Amino acid sequence: MVTIEAKLRDLLELAQHVLDDLPVGLLVLSAHGRPLWFNREAEIVCAVWNRTTLRGDALPLKRSEFAVPEVLWRECQAMLAAEPAKGRSAEPHIISEPERGLHAVIRLLRRPGRTGPPACYLQLDYRRPRGDRDRPISPGALSLLSRLTFREREVALRIRDGLTTEEISRELRRSRLTIKTQLAGIFRKLGVANRSRVTAMLNR
């Protein structure tokens, strides 16, 4: 007979797999800066922020090497130090490095009925920031992006933002031929014939 604990464990494992596929980094830190939970995209974004060398598949070498970028932790510390009166929620703080396509939204989270300092919840993004940066990606677009590799997602999100092949090549520091090859993979996996269809599907 399957126990409730086993069912919960299986559910949590499935949830982790789903969250690992999201093209948005999610990170929860304790009030002391210890990572409590993060998904794979958060590993990638933090590695880029830390200028950590990535493998060919754009993933950090080891999950155990995960390191919170100092600039993000300093902002978390400032928010914790200035935490508003109990019962009031602090405004989220936004940190960006536009020239590198890095963006973070930081919030304080306090679990109901718990005492002690709140946790820090960070949403991390690694793509070219545009005027519509805060426009959320729809569940349908997230589902489509999950079909792509990390490097294909980087290209697809830039197509969504209206960048040309030349701009994507320059920003990602890849050859135009590499970008065109990745575009072909995106078209094939999404079942479309051109980049305008990719843009339309991801902007729904």
C-alpha cells in the first residue's frame, strides 16, 4: 500500500521536474542567505550573473556549486533590514543589468503563523530586456518553450522580443550560422515555418 508520505514525495519530484523546465529562474533564500530551493533556470541565471563558466549545454558544472550572486544577496539584505511593520508587505525590488540581459525581481515572503525573519523570493530572467519585460509569459507560451533546449529558448525569447538574427548573434556571441541552425530547430519543434509565427505563439 502506498503511503501518504510516498505520494507526497512523488508529487514533489514531479513538481521539481516541471519547475526545472520553466524558462524563468526561481530561487528562495533564507534570511541568512542560504538557498532553500531553486530550479535549474536559477542555476543558469546565477552562473551567468557570477560569470561562472558554463558547460556546452549551458548548465553549471555541478548543482552543489550553486552560488547566489553578491549583488542579489546585498539587495536581499537591504530589504530584510528595512522590513516594514508586521502585517505589511514590502514592495518588490528590481535589479537589472540590461547590457547582459539579466533581470531579477526580489520579494520578501513570510509564511502565515510563523515567527522570525521572512525568506527572500527571487524571480530571475536571462534575456534581452525590452519595454514589455514585465509582461508575463502565458502558460501556453511556457508549454511551448519547454519543448526547446536552453540555448533554443534563449533564441526564441529574443525572437519574441523582436530581435533580428544579427542582433541575436551579437548578443549571444554565437555565429549567425549557429543562430540559423537553432532557428531551424525551433521551427521544427514548434511546427512553424517562420519567425513571425514563433513571435505570435510566444506573445499569446
